[in-house]
Amino acid sequence: MTHTTIGLTKDLINRKSVTPEDAGCQDLMADILEPLGFKIEDLTFDDTKNIWARKGTEDPVFCFAGHTDVVPSGPAEAWQTPPFEATEKDGYLHGRGAADMKGSLAAMLVATEKFVKNNPDHKGSIAYLITSDEEGPFINGTTRVIDTLEARNEKITWCLVGEPSSTDEVGDIVKNGRRGSLTGDLVVKGIQGHVAYPHLAQNPIHESALALADLAKTKWDDGNDSFPPTSFQISNINGGTGAGNVIPGELKICFNFRFSTEVTDQELIERTTKILDAHNLQYDIEWTFNGQPFLTDSGDLVEATQQAIKHCTGRDTLLSTAGGTSDGRFIAPTGAQVIELGPVNATIHKIDECVKMSDLDTLTDIYEDMLKRLLG
């Protein structure tokens, strides 16, 4: 059976796979891949369904990586069309996950079908690493699959992550790396009391203000040719009892670093601690390490990607490391070359998420062209 990218995208959107639910998406993918000669391996960990599918046993290994889970839709009544009913409208396909990233998954599958049909004796191997926990805690998803592969010394040579990388047109931007991410959950301790008797209390909000200002204005590094300077952002501050006449006993602050290759997570922790201590704060802090920065600045994968985009669209692509993190951060440390290439990201995680239907066919062509260049 020959599938269409738009038809498969619709089928995937119609499955309500809100993290960590898969809702049958991976079974659908497996049913398409198995007749093509793929060996399907279920690597479910706790509440997260993952599959590792591979056709071939030889190197090099070209891996499509992605996720079947999506973020919640928000209020369905705010959507112009039902979020989990794929709807065509004015040349666009609407629905949660259309751009992030069920359209990419469908394009991968159709590109693979076409390539295998036309190149039955292709060199190397084609693989799929698919998770249902990319939008969530990312504990039992790609990172656990990579641990499994590493334990048996099964390596990925080239990895294409189907995240929506494009800005205005498909292929105008390709992510060839990502910044590292480090989160701090800080609790500054004070002494609760009456606002009329501040000498009997200690206000953690007042105590923290100068330290937070110092952290916000600190220059952590200058970045480099591939990465912008490291950024520090406070995302949440919570303090107080809700009463207007009570000095709070503690202040909770959550902040995040997006860091370049010019600094390490340990250096950021040490410098942050030094600033907090310089202000004589009483505090507890918990750190969550979300991933190291990674970069694929050259090599066969970048070259094949740029050439395929040029061949299929006529445009030159821009390599970028901007934006958030992706599961590529778990794959790159194994030595794999990793890039991210997917649809336009203008509507991802938004009400009325959509993707231009013609872009899905273009993306399919690009993926197939990349397979030809690397494994043909």
C-alpha cells in the first residue's frame, strides 16, 4: 500500500496522544515500517512508549528521530477547528501536532517507503527512534532508548530529528546544534512576621532582590561563531501567604540557563552559588540538568541536508543553534552527527496549530533526497 504524507498526518493528528500517551501512533508507524523490512523493537519504560525500528545490520546508520506525543490543546472552544480532528482549510492542515511533529513523522514514513521501493539494495541501515515523552519530563523516552543502544554498542551515524526548524519556508533554517539547558529551583529562607513589625521578621523578597539583580546582569560568556552568549532568565517567583499584612517566610524562585559551549554547567553552578553567598542569603537550591550543548558544524549529514534542500526547493539553508532544546541532546553525545529539519514553526504549541499541506510534500521530497545521497 502506498501512503500519502497528508493522509498519514491526518491519521496521526486524529489520535489524541497528549504526553505521555501514544494513542496508537507508534503502532501505526510500525505497521508501515515492518512490511518494508524493519525489525520493530518495543522499548517501553514505565509510562512512556518508545520504539526502535531498524532495517539492515550494517553501518552507516541513518536514523529518523521524533516524538508522537503532543502538548495539550488548551480550551477546544478557542480553536477554529477541533484540535484532534485533522481539518483542511485554505491549503493548511489544522490540528494539534500538525507541525510539532506529526507532519514530520508522516513525511519520514512516506520518504522511507519511496526510497526503499526504489533502492531495495541500499547501503547501510535505516532506523527510527520514536518516543511518546519529548514534550514532558523526558525521563523515560529518547534518553532511555539511547542508554539501551549504547549498552549493546549499537551506534547511529547520522540522525535527522524532525522538529519544526523552519521559519518562513520549509528548509530555510536547519538546526545543527542546540544550547545546553540548566534549571535552578531556589528557596530563599526568611522569618515570617507582621508587616507592622519588620524588625521581628526577615523578608526573603527584600533579601533576594540585589542577588537576583546581580544574576540578571551577569555576563556569563560572549558566545562564539556557532552559539549566542549564555542567557539567564527567571521564569517563576512565588512568595507570600496571600495576606497583605504578612511578611513571607520564604521565597521560591525558578530560573534557567541556556548556555553555549563557552561555559560548562558546573561553572554556572559555581558562579551562581558565589553570587548568592556574596549576599549572605540563607537558601536551598536544587539543580536540574536538562542537556549539554551540541553542534554538528560539518560532515556528510550537514552537506547532504543542504544539498537536498537546494535540490528540492532551490533555496540555500541557514544553519542555526537558536531556540529551545530537543531530543538531539541525548543522541549527539554518542558521536552521531545530528541535525533538525522540519516544517515551519510559527504555530507550534499554539491555538489553531497548522501546517501548509504543500510543505509536507516538500519535506517528504527533502527527506527522500537525503536518503538517496547518504545511502543510495
